[in-house]
Amino acid sequence: MSRSHTRVSKEVTDEACPLVEVIDHVAGKWSISILVAAARGPVRFTELERAIEGISRRMLTLNLRRLERDGLLTRTVHPTVPPKVEYGLTAMAQELYSYLTGLVDWAERHRGAIVRARAAYDTTAAAR
């Protein structure tokens, strides 16, 4: 491999890495569910746990911490006994939420076309 090719790969990798990392964090199964559930306003841990079918407490905790670290969630601890903790979307996450709802709308509009395309592909692939 030539040096110039290596430099191009490094440049592309350096530019793409932050994007890939962010997409990996926000596009995960649980992250999207958490963001959607928290979009309705401040929500407590147990409310998230009930709203997100199939998520374990450990996985919810890990994802909440990661989303908070990424600046997508705020965590507010109210000084009560027992402590009351609420999670809410940051302004950045609210913007992301609008894009997610756009993606959901797109998927709904094109669901039939995708199903037909898959069936046509599978039929063609089976005939090969």
C-alpha cells in the first residue's frame, strides 16, 4: 500500500471516527428507546424501566450514564428521602429527537416498498 493511500485512509478514519462513535451511541436499540421515552418530559428511572420493554436495570443504567456523558440527557437529583432522580432531554437531544421522528416517519412511508424490495431480492437470490 502506498503512503498516500495510507494518509487518505487515516484522514478518512480521523474524520469518520467521531461520527461512527456518536451514531453507535445514539442509534443503539436502547438509546433510541430511552430518548423517545424521555422526550415526554422529565422521567424517573422506574418510569423508563416500565416504558422500555425488555431492558434490564443494568442496561438501562449503563445507557443512561452514556447518554448523560454524551450530553444528551440531564440527570436531576431532588433532595428527598428516598432521593428522587429524573432524566430529561438536553436541547441537543431534543434536536436529535426531531430527526429520529423524521426517520420514523420515513420508515413508515416506505415500509411497503422495503418489504416488496426484499421479497423481489429474495426471489432473485433463490433463483441463482
